[in-house]
Amino acid sequence: MDVNVPKGVSMYIPYKLLAVAAVAGEEPTRYGINGVCIERDGKGHPIMIATDGHMLLSARWIETEPNLSLFASEHETIDGFTTVLPKKHALRMLKFINKKAARNEPSCGTVVLDEIKSGEKVFLETADGALSSRIESKPIDTPFPPWRDIVPKYKLLPAGDGREAIRIAVNPALLADLLKIMEKAAPSDHGVILTIPTKPSRPILIERIGEDGEKLLAILMPVNDDTLSNEQVACWNWDEKPTEEENESGGLGKQPPKTPSNR
């Protein structure tokens, strides 16, 4: 259905960054985290943030003006603009992108977000020169959490302070999901940078710089694990010589007897 997008003010979003919305929650009792927050900071730079209460992912990028003849909107900015789009709308817009066209022409990989002051409606639009896709979205009216307050500002320890390693427990499924989303939102030949706090109760910071200069900052909350202080749980004693059974089994210990083949 064609939507009449009003002429006004717009934000230009690289389509891959809409993957950040996948981190957003789906909590019926915490409706404010069920969307992706999009805003401009005090200097007018765009930011996108999503969280489910256990992990948080934020993205910053440099806006590149697309071919405006393809779009219905004009580009200006609103100081202090902020909106919280439903998760499903951001991810649906991601599916509308013609990925092949976007590889050949950056304008085709740009999503235009109208910065409407009233906040009653938000329009998302993309175009590839042949087709135009638009979504009219009603922002979530529940306030987004004060995410800046929960981003830790760690003081990095100098090299050679004597501490070789610390142990911290995380949810492996959440860590895997978060890394996959970061790779999708900001592809790069570089890795991710992890900042591990010296206190195992503090969150982990994960950073990524994408191939187009976009910057991701993620937070992953640790989990309570009463086995964390038990050195026998995961620490191997490399000084012990393997037993004959371990050598035969490739380190798996004593194996059950082999059953005769039915063939």
C-alpha cells in the first residue's frame, strides 16, 4: 500500500544496521525494550540502540546522502530527535532491501527515516530506482531505558600489571546471538574487541568497527554461576600426564566396550 510520506526531515540509515533491532526484547511487561531506539546525540550524530535487558547493542555511523530523487523526503535534522520503533517494523524494512542493487549503488542500501517532531507516526522508506518500499510505523510510547547510564566506563589496566587472566561466566547462547548480529550489522575483516572487567559481576563490553566505518558497542551481562570459583570445572591441569586410557581415547577417558557389528 502506498503511503504519503510528508516532506520534512530525515535520517539516513545504512540498511545493514537495522539488524541491530534483532537484539530488542519481546517482553509483555517491559514494553519499552521491545523496540529499537533511534536518536540524535547532542552533536546531531545518529545512534541506534536495542536491548533485551540481558544484552545491549548500539550503533553509530556517518550519514551519506543518497540520491534524493529516489525518495520522497528532504534531509534536515531535528536537535534531540528520538523515537522507538517496533522491532518488527525495523526488521521488516531490512527484508525490503534489494541486496544486489545495494552492492552496486549505496543509495539503494539506504533507509530514510523521517524525523517527525510529533512522534505520532514515523515513515521508513527505501528505493532502488525501480521499486520504492515504505512503512508507516507508530512509535512505542513507553520510554526507552536510560541506556547511557548503564554503559560502563572501564579504566583499562596497564600491560604487565601481574594479572594474567580473570574468569567470568556468560550465557553462551546470548553471546553467540550477539556476535552474529554484530557481524550482520557491521561486516568487517577485523575481529571484535572485548573488554573484560576485573569483577565478574560487571558487564562485558564488545566493540566492532564495520567496513564502512560504522561503530558498534555492545554490552553483555554476566550470569551468576556458583561453579565459577571451582577450579576443577573448566581448568585443565596441563602438568599431569594423560593415562593410558586417555591416550587411547584421544583424551576422552575410559570408553564403553565396543558392541559387535550387526553386519
